[in-house]
Amino acid sequence: MGYTANINTGSDLDCFKAELSKEDFRAFSDYIYSEFGIKMPDIKRVMLQGRLLKRIRELKMSSYAEYKKYFFSAEGQRNELYNFLSVVTTNKTDFFRESVHFDFLAQEILPTFLSEGRNKINIWSAACSSGEEPYTISIVLNEFKEQHPQLNFSILGTDISSNVLNKAAKGIYPEKAVEVIPLHLKKKYFLRSKDRTNPTVRVVPQLQKNISLKYLNLMDTVYDITETYDVIFCRNVLIYFDRETQEKVINKLCRHLSEGGYLMIGHSESIANMDLPLKNIKPTMFKRI
């Protein structure tokens, strides 16, 4: 696919009508909770039924029971897990989503760190989905670095879905996905596809060079992370966990958050009254103590 410089159900299972039984739903929902910490109450049965149907058709299976048998087999656990995760998880994200966090990063956190002589900044985008969040962070840091060339930075993006990590690595998005970005930043950091029948944009290599991506399950007892991070974004993923799991996840994240570092959570999330080494400095923004 070429890019220019800058920006100015039909199958043999169509008659498949079976429902996901309560027993089969419970087997899947128990597995989702135990392995990934994601709540899947009974009211989500119809939703899961609809999402699994497409996958069942792709595998040319005839029932949810057949899919369940395959999924829980040794072969299914080896070959189907990532597809299953992509089906059951929601990967909604946008560039500059909840922009107050990025404003605070540029206007408060980075100037404070530089004034303290901290010229190397590590940022972790946990649950980074298809990459919009780490690329937004990269835009903010690149813009800041133009005025403060002494800044060096690295960004880690992690997610539980290998499929969305692959999308993030490619850095290609529908053109409408960047409509929210100011025009001068779009011109600077995105290349537009020459194919106008499929209007897409690609991030410039400059945005990618300081970003690394890897698989990570926030439910793991110990995270396969060796670095300490100055800022951690863990936004709009806690809502899928129960409160006990939320507290455990945030405490594990804090093990990798530097003293005086910052944690950002989503605006629909709350970690109030949890036993955490954090103090609340602004709504949805916390500092490591």
C-alpha cells in the first residue's frame, strides 16, 4: 500500500439458530474470570452468544457445544485462545481519548521531571489495545522534545490480545480515526494512503521508534516487566474487574511505578478507599508515595 507525504453473513451456517446454553455460558464465563479477571454476569450471555457465533461459523462448527469442547481441549487452548480473547474483549480506544491526561502529562509532569533533572522518562500504556494510546503519548513526548531536546523517553504498550498488538505494530488506521487530532499534528505525524477507495493513515516512523509492544495479562501473579515506569496509563480496563481484582491489579502496577511517578485511570473508574501506595492529586490521576 502506498502513502503520500502528509494529510491536508453468508455461509453454510446461516441457518444456525441454536442458543448458548446456560451451562456452556457458565463454563466460558468462569474461565474468563479465572484467567483474565473479566466479569461476565448472566446478562452478558446473549452478547457472548452473538460474538462467538461469527467464530463458530469461521471454524465451520455446528453448535456452541462443539466450540466449547474444542476450546477446552489441549488443541483449542494452543490454537484458539487468542481468537477467543479477541471475540470476548472490547478494544474501544481513540487517539487523545480523555485528553486531560495528555494535557497534564505535557504541562505538569514532564516540566516537573525535567526541573528535577530527570531527562529519561519511561511510560507504560497498559491495555494499549490497537495502539492509539501509546501513539498519542508518543505525539505528546515528541512535541515536548522539540522544545526540550534533552528529553529521552521510551514507551511500552501491553495488551492481552495479540491481534490488537499486531494492529498497533502496523500503525495503520481508518482516516476517520484521526479526525479528532488537530490538523497540524495530523500533517506532521500521519501519512495518508493513496488508495482513496480505502482511506487509511499510517503513523510516521518517528512515532514508532521509541515504542515497544508486548503481550501481558494483568491477571498474572508477577508481570514480565523489568523496567520501572514514571507514568502508567491503565485506563478503561478496570471496569471489567470486580473490586478485589482491581485492587490487586493496581498494587501490581505500583510495583513498577517509580517513587513520585503517576498513574492514570479512566474517568468511569474509581480506586477510592483501596489499600494502595498512591495519593489522589486530580480526578483519575494519582501519584506514587
